Amino acid sequence: MGYRFRIRGGVETATGKGIICAMRPKAHPGSSGFGFSSKAQTNAFTSKPSPCSKTILQSTLLKWKPKRKSYPLNAMLKNAKIIAIGANPNEYHTQKGERGTPAFELSSSSLRTFAACPSKWKNGYELPRSASLEYGSLFDCIVLTPHLFEKTYVLQPSTYQSKVMKCPTCGSVSDAASCKKCKVERVEGFVDKPWNNNSDTCTAWVEEQAKAGREVVNNADLTEAQTAAKRLLADEPIKRFLDACQRQVWVIGEWHDEDTGLVVPVKCLIDLVAMEDSAFPKSLGDLKTTKNAAPVAWARWAEFAGYSIQAAWNTDLFVAATQREITNFCFLLSENTAPFEIGRRFMSQDVLEPGMDTGAIASGRRQYLEMLRGYCKCLKSGKWPGFDDTDEASADGWTLVVPSPWDENRRMFAPKYQFGGEQPELVEDDEGEEMTDYKV
């Protein structure tokens, strides 16, 4: 008698009429679609199962072969295509359309900024330039597009030449027209001085580089970024993933909104796209610099920054353009201070049962779909709400300030100062257990 075996969101094997094994898959960057949450059963960065799981899979597949399910493409993403590989980020960030018009090319980062406050975004808000952002761009260039370094950056000189009045006899420098010591007229000359960004000469040189499309980087910052890149590439799993990927893949498409009928141009720049014939055929990736690569701390930051939205946006646009099945979005982390510790994280999605997916990419997809609907409503109506144009504001547009229950709870149970050497008093709780209470 033949037994029915099925693989649907997990692997089930049976002996007789009873199921003896049911395991939920946990996809990994290098997996081919079958993987298990137990580290003893599979390797997170290869598609080689353990002997136990291999036997289960072989016996299962001999009896039944699963029907391949098509990836649940978002039907509203259309006309997607890859327009560049190894793209220049500066060209990608060049915007043709004006904010607040349907011609504006929407990216994941601009959508997230819009969602924070539509009015603020519409009026031109950009993330302020900071040392960490500039360092991140430099690090990306060194690791992802080193061939663009000379076109994008120029090294700041250590000195600059300053025009001075110099004595032709003794060589002394002064603003005076003549040298009192030598009794001769001074002549114009040049001396080398340490680089000073407050100098008119240095400022003019920096402006000239900016007009040429190059960013000035000093030797200290460049050395730090190069050291961090060397540390990253010394990690074997990360190097293996990088070697398997195409870099800076520029994808464009259109969002066709059902509610408003608008067509919005959308785009993304994917840092890393693993090639189909590599060990990571279903993975995309992104390079991130961070203050703290520790798993819990970085996960909190990723939630705050909306990295799951970026992962879902990039994944859906890439799949719409290529029809490839993508299950993992990897983050290659590099701390931005010495010793530049690295981290390896990934987000996954369930392509077999997308309706039951509770992972980070599915969460990011739900968020960006809601943001897109709001964006299209703003375009259609011409109204861009501010911070206080919400359903929690009063009828006249004022928002009530209330204490946070979490902060109230934290203050209630925070350590209390002792005044005058008071002694703890033992009291009983509702269950008769002794508790310590302090009386002032």
C-alpha cells in the first residue's frame, strides 16, 4: 500500500498511518527551499542537510513531488525591469520628477520619509548630512563599487599653497611691502600651509570638486573605511556571499493603484543580488554600517529604521522584474568604530504559504502597501497631512499630550532614594508572602 507524503510549509513523513515527523521550514540564505530550524539539521549558509534530514527528504520525494507554486507577485507592480548593474548611486539618486506630482520616482527611503509626515516630506525634508551617513557612503563605494571611487571621491590634500609677500634676500614672510632688515621690496611668493577648511583657497577647491561631482574625503576617514572593509572581507561567510553577487542593481517599475487609478513610478537600488547558479540562488542583500551590530540592539534599530520595508520593497520589485523566487534578504553589517566588528543577519519569507507568513519581509510588505495607498490618496486629493492631522487630534486640530503608560510603569518600579536611613518594613502580599516595603 502506498502512503501519501506531502511537503507544505514543512516536511511530513509517515510510517503506516501515523505521522512521525512534522517540522516547519526555516529558510536560510544558502538553502534551496528546504531547511529546518534546528541548527543540528542544516547549515545556515549552505544547502546541505544533515544525514537525518537528507534521508527524510529522499524518502519523501520518492513517493511524492510537490507542485511548484508561483511566487505571489504583487499584481499592482507592473512594467518592472533592471536598467543597470554596477550602477552609480549618485545617478540613481538624481530625481527627475517634483515632489507631490505623479512623476516623482518613489523609492523605499522616500516612501518611509513620506509616511513619517506627508507635509514635511512634500515641503522638501531630507535626512541631514552627518558623519555617519558620509562614512556609510564611502564604505559602500569601497566594498561594492571600487571602480567608481576615483569618479566619486577625491583625497583631501594635507597642505595648500598660500600667496604671501616674501623677501627675495632673507626669505622672510610678511604683509609689509618691504623688508626692514634687508631694505628691499618684497615680492609675491607661495608657501605651503597645513590644510584649513576655513581658508578661502581650500573652500574654493572643495567647491570646485563638488561641481565636478566628487566628494572630498580626508586621509583619516579613508583609512578607517579601508580598514573596516578589510575586516569585513576577512569574514569567510560574508566574502563567500559577496563573491556570489552582482552589485548595485538598479530596478524600476510602476505601481498601479486600484483605489485612485494613479500610476506611480517606483525604483530601488539593490546592493547585492546573488546569481542563480551560486550557492545563494534565492537571496538579495544589503550592506549596512552601524554603531552596534549586536543582534538585539541591531534588531531594534532595524525596526525603527524600517529595514523590513526596504527588504520587502526591493524583493518585490526585483521579483516583478525577473520572475525569480526570492526567499531571503541578507544584511551584511559593519560597525563604524574600531575594531569594526561585523554581523550577519537575514530576513526571510514563506513563498509556499504566503498567507500564513509572519516574518519580517511579510510585515514590511504590509507596511509599504499601506504607505503607498496613503501616498496615492495625497497625490489624488492634493492634501498632505501634518503631524496633527490625525484621528487622535481634537476637532480644532490640537493633539492632547498624555503620559506614556510604559514610562509611568517604569517610574513606579524604579529604584527609590532612601532619606534619613529608613529601614525596610516587611509586609504581606495577597497570598501571605512576605515582601519588603520602605517607609519614609
